[in-house]
Amino acid sequence: MADIMEVNPDNSPVSVPLREVFYME
């Protein structure tokens, strides 16, 4: 999934909303 959105060098989501998507899936 990291290939379809911006991520930090450590593969963590750049923004909180995107991060919440990880928890939902």
C-alpha cells in the first residue's frame, strides 16, 4: 500500500488520516 501514497523513509504514513486507514484495514 505504501506505493500508492506518500510515506516517510521509515514507511510510516506522512499524515495521521492516512495512518488511520492502516488501522481500519
